[in-house]
Amino acid sequence: MYDTGEEDFRVVTMGDINYLKNNTLLRIHSSCLASEVFHAQDCDCADQLNEAMKNIATEGSGLIVHLHQEGRGQGLSDKIRAVRLMETDSIDTAESFIRLNLEQDIRRYDPAVKLLEHLGINSVTLMSNNPRKRLFLEEHGIQVLTLNTHPNVRPENEAYLHSKNSKLGHQIPLGEQLERENEIRFYHSDQPWGEFSNFSKHSIFIRGVIWQTVEHYYQAQKFTDDLIQQAIRKSPTPIMAKKLATTHNSERRADWDSSKEDVMFEALLAKFTQHPELHEKLCNTESRRLVEVTDRDSYWGESADGVGENRLGILLMEVRSKIKID
């Protein structure tokens, strides 16, 4: 975290801010005390911030500009009034602003533009579902590639999310876009169907040892050296396990490329047989196609436009077939 000299403008990066380059991951985030501090469930603000931080951690670098712009720039008091009106009159967020004679969105993103200019960055990958943010940056000379964030859709926020799309012009990928008639699409471990991710927090017991996640086991099996394996097994998170394995790439076992799918299948089979609730959830997908959706791994995943081998999804379907037979 960097001191900007302004209380309403906060900057957080992973790694030294001076080493950020063009096309860096960027989240311009408007504060939401209700969800970020007090864990309110009726919006998607904290979800988006958490996902942005995960993306940055996976990428290894990135930038978050956190702006004090509660209530789409109207301030905390008007936001509280609007939410209360939504609750008492059963109206959506756009209608509540109209009733209070408030403009729907008066936020500005000048601090982010000035920071990018100061850093010499003229192109970013913007993590957002709000076209207004992209337009603001582009109008100020920044080239923008957009990366959607994916909300946790809950009974408390479902109507709110749909109203953001239909009335405020947002482009939130909701359930019907993630889950098609004969297809289940997943990626982040804390998003819909996230239990299918090899990063999900489900431990497995293999060869007399407990592994925190499938990813921990998979990364450790790249090596025959016990010390490297144990260091990876003890990594606090699956992302850190993956990063540690990468630092030892030169010591990988010679047959890894031909063995990696067997290792992943072994770990997935353990996961979905050792956790009864996961066993049931996987079987309940019946014959639907399972797809890991990501632009970052064309081998294990498949991008939104269908490019990629989706080997993780295929292995999950093989696990599903096996446990149904057994």
C-alpha cells in the first residue's frame, strides 16, 4: 500500500509499483463499507475486490486504485437512504435513486488516470463490468482491455445484479452466461461451481499424506526430491505452491509432460471420493459438459470464445464416469 497524500485515494499493488508495465492488471474500485467491512451480502462490491486481488496474485503483479466514492459517488448518507428505500418499498437500486432525485452514477476516475500517467502506463487490463470506467480511461488516452469480474450470486443480491445490467448498463456475467443448458462453466474457487477448481479448499489424502488442495499435490508431484515436495505441500495457498514449483522448473522430473494428467486425475478422484458433498454435486451434473473457463491456460482450460483443450474439464468428466460406475 502506498501513501497518496489523500485520504480518499488509496493505492495497493503486488510488487514494487515502479516495476508495473503496460497492460498491467488494474482494478479501479469504489469503496463499499457495507460489504468490505461489515460483510453485507446484498451487493457484489467485496466480491469484485476479492476477485481482483486473486487475479493480481495469480498474475504476480497488478494495481488497485481504491476510491472513496460510496453510493456510486453520492456519498454514504444518500447510499443508506437509497438502500432503506429499496427495502421498505421493494424497488431496485436505480428506482431508489430516482425517488431520491439522485443521478445514477456521478463517479469520476481522475486519480487513476493521473497515477497511470505518472507511472508511464498507457495501456491496462481493466477488471470491471462497468463500461463507464473503460470509457473514462479511453477518453483520457489509456488503451483498455476489459476482464470481467464474476459475482457470487446470492438470494440477497440477485435482483440487484440484474438491475445493474438492465438499468445501469453493466455487463455482469450472471448465471445464464456461466451456466448453459448442457454445459457448466467454472474457474474461481469461490464462484459458482468453484468446487470443481483444483484450487478449491478441499484437502485430499494420498499416499499417507494430507494435501491442502489438489493444486498442492499436483505441483509437488513435478519433483522427486522430497525436500521440494514437502516445501510445496506446506505452502500457505495453492497459488504459492504453484509459484514455488515454478522456481524449481529446472529440477522437474523428466517424464512430467507424459505423467501430469495421470497425477491430476489421481488427485481429482481422491477429492471427489473423499468429500461426500462433492461426490454428490459432481454426480448431479449428470452428462453436462464441464468447462474450466480461462484465457490464461489453453491446456487445462478453455477461453470464452472456445479456444483451448479444457483438459481439466475432460478429466472431471472422466472422474464423474468412474465414480458413478463404482
